[in-house]
Amino acid sequence: MDWVTWKQQGVKSLQRYKYLALILLLGIFLMVLPEKQQSQPAAPPAPASESSLQAELTKLLSRVEGAGKVEVLLTEAAGARTVYQTNQDSSHSDSTEDLRRDTVLVTGSGREETGLVQQTIPPTYLGAVVLCQGADNARVRLSMVEAVMSATGLSSDNITVLKMK
């Protein structure tokens, strides 16, 4: 077989499998494209934000028998914080001491880098105000105070329950 015969068979095969060849070339092209890089490490999601806890408390407290309609306001002393794992290198010379800290980064399966979380510190609250329609009943007020104490870690003297008009 000579070159012309090979060329004719190649053209004939290309005509028959042109869609398969097109899909194969498209796949190779997509694999060669560069992936989008993240410029900064993504922080892990916070466990529960202030507004989320307020909404959950409002929903929960409105289900207490005799409470009626309920609204909750929480004030934070400090928000939730995330502490990342760091590597610390120090070098000592005669007159100086050099200290270098680097955050430990973890590369995920999608090539994104995130900081290695050492500890997540939940928010600390200053106080809570609960407005409810059934606050004239002592049992309802006590239930509200106990529920807010359990959810936030506040003491009873930092929680105020008022009657809603």
C-alpha cells in the first residue's frame, strides 16, 4: 500500500467518525484549559451567626406554651473567631532573635487552599432582651430565661423578658 491509499482510507475514516473525533478534540481542549486559582484561602463557615441564633431562638421560644408572639435581641461582646494552626520558626543570633510564623495551608481536591483550623471560638454575649405576649405569666418568663440561658451561656441577670404590646 502506498501513501495515496493510506490517505484515502484516512479521509474515509474521518468522514465516518467525524463527530467522535470532534468530541475527542473538545475533551482534550477542556482538559488543557487552566483552572481558576483562588487568591486567598477561604475561611470555613462560622458555626452560627448572631442573626441565625436570634432567629432560631425566636422560632423556638414562640413555641413555648403561653408565650404567643416572640422577638429576641442578642448583643455580642465578641463575635465568633477562628484560630488557624501556625508553624513557628525562631532563630537566635548574638544580638537578635528572629521569629517567623506561617499559617498552615491545606490543599483540597479542587486545588483550593484553606487554612488549617486549630480552634473555633463561639461568640460571647453581653445580654439578651426577649419580648413576648405572654410575659405577664411568671411561668412563661421563667421558661424564656432558662431557654436563653441554655442557648447563649448568659446568666439570668443578663436576660430581660418584657411583655409585648
